[in-house]
Amino acid sequence: MSEVKNWHLNRLMQYPYDEKRPNKQLAYVFDTNKCIACQTCTVACKTTWTSGKGQEGMFWNNVETKPYGGYPAAWDVKLLNKMGPQEWDGDLYTGQTIFESQDAGERVNGHMPETEDYAYPNLGVDEISGVVDRGAFFQGAHNVWMYYLARICNHCTYPGCLAACPRKAIYKREQDGVVLIDQSRCRGYKECVKACPYKKTFFNMVTRTSEKCIGCYPLLEQGEQPRCVQTCIGKIRMAGWLSKPGEERQDNPIDYLVRIKKVALPLYPQYGTEPNVYYIPPVHVPKEFLWEMFGPGAEDAIAQYRAIRNDPKMMAAMVLFGNTPKIITRYVSDAKYSIGYNEKDEEVVRVPLIEPFFERDMFDPIKNVYRHNTA
Ligand code: SF4
Ligand code: SF4
């Protein structure tokens, strides 16, 4: 075991390999407050990558309803229970990670889902957190709640799947941090399926190998964002490059939201894999649940998010979501626009900070009709 620095936990931790960060890291920001669970991302991914034989139950992208939803069933609850107490002292994680709490002879503390756990991809969809009492009515605050959690492989800095593979078939690309399974080396031992705390490696019964999200690397190599990001109806997603800790840039929208404002947080940071999908937490959910899911920064993140009008730079970063297929590596804003640039420093998108407002006449003399304005 090596000692590696995990900035999510604010401490050193044990990992089977030495710390080796890629030149740049693929990272995503998902705004949970905007997801409508339309599953367009799920279908876009499925039709692009997993429509073959043996891939029927594979959802490299899925969207589940929290608190009760999950694919495979109870993927997170089972591991959280197995790990035991996960405590924080401020922003220092004092509990154990999956690389520090495993049984003797194991590299990772994981669990293997039952076949049945993969049977219901939409288990718990739209279920709320409690019972609506008879006579209850909406009063502005939420006495019951639910929210949608979109999930993909996190292309972790310290992947559990990679750590557990006895064949060294899983590797992390130096050029972009994408985590891939070498199909020619994989022998189907399923150690990665057991070890991935997010359950984002899947076993293919036909090819007898494991498969997982590839971050749409053919698109990344052309300066484009992955399919799930490009197709997102709710415009909740942005993908780009996260700088190494200490090298973050104010003009990189991912760095700004993740490292500088800390408005987007990792999912279950206590697992220890340093996942690279960052979530803006839902604003209406009890804080205890958010602490468990996104760590101790959840309340601050929500406060930052609510105060977005006081931060033009954050506003400028957020309006870029869903408005270009291209990866934005630098952005600037003026009084009217947020402008994104690609790696060659060419302008790829220009989005108004305030949408223009048009009011049309009630009567259209050309068509001879009356029209109501609805916006
Ligand atoms: S496409 Fe976007 S809005 Fe629709 S379910 Fe996926 S993440 Fe949510
Ligand atoms: S989310 Fe799972 S499959 Fe993806 S890199 Fe992390 S441990 Fe591996």
C-alpha cells in the first residue's frame, strides 16, 4: 500500500498504487436541482455504447430517485452499512475509506450485487421520502422530498475498480484521466464489479468480460463533451478538465465551480476514490442526508448556489451548461455575455447572461388572429 493525498478527505490515505495524477482530469459538474429524470442521457448512452448482446442490463448512465431509488438496488446503502461509521472533523475525514476498511486478503472493501439487484433499473422512481399526511397541503417548505441523481462512472483519481483488478486490465489514461478496461487483458473475474463503490463496472455474460463507461473518449479527443452531456434536456451537465490541486484557474469553469467556489461536490467522498463527477446538491433536502451523500461542504455549497446573483462569475459559468457540444477550457464574461473558448483558444459559445425578452402585439393583422403572451 502507498500513501496518497486525497483532497476530498483533506488527508493522506492508503491506496495500492502510488499517486499519479493525469496531465488533465476529465471532470463533470451536474446540477441536481435541474434534473427532470427524462432519461435522455440514459438512452443516449445506451444507444451509443451498450445496445449489443450481453449489454441488456448495462446502464453506464442511469438516473435514480433518491432516497429510495438505486441501480443496482441499494448499491450505496449496502456499502455504507458494510463500512460502518464514517465521521468527519470539519473538512477532515476521520473515518476509513474502502481502501482502509477491507477484510484481510482483500484490496478493497466492496460488495457484489445479487443478480436480482440488476432486475429493476427504475426501482423507486418518483417515490418520496415519507408519507403525505391526510389534509396536508403545500406551504412553501418541503415536509417530504425526493430528487433525481444522475450517475455515470466517476473516472476516479483512485479507482476502486483499478485497485482490485488482479490482471491489471484497468488503467487510467495519462492524457485525460479516463478509466478504461483493456478487453484483451480482462478475464472476467468481476473483482472490479465488486470493488467499484458506485457499481459502474458491469459484467457482460456474452463476452465474459467487464465493461464500463469510457467517458466518450473519441469525442473528448475531438474537443467535444460526452454524449450524456451533449444530449441533456435539463442542461444540468458540463464536462471539462479539472486542474491538479493547487493549479486551479479562475477562468476554467470546472475549476471555478469545483475548487474555487466549492458549489459542486463529490458523491460519497468517504469512499476514498476521489470521484470526478461533482454535484450541486439539491436545495430542499434535509442536511443529514446531504452530509452523508456529499460530505460536510453540502450546506455551504447550497448557500453559494442560492447567492448566485451576487457572483457574476458563477452565473457566467452556469449559463454555459448545455449550450455547446464543445469542451470549454477558458471562459470570460462581460455585462451581457458569457463567452467560452476551446483548447485552441477559439470562441466556441457566447450565451446571453439575461435572455432577451420579446413582447408581441395582441392582434396579428397579417394572420388576422389574436395571440396571448405567455412569458
Ligand atoms: S438528460 Fe439531463 S435532465 Fe434528463 S435525466 Fe439525464 S441528467 Fe436529468
Ligand atoms: S466510478 Fe467505479 S468504475 Fe468508475 S473509475 Fe471509479 S471505481 Fe472505477
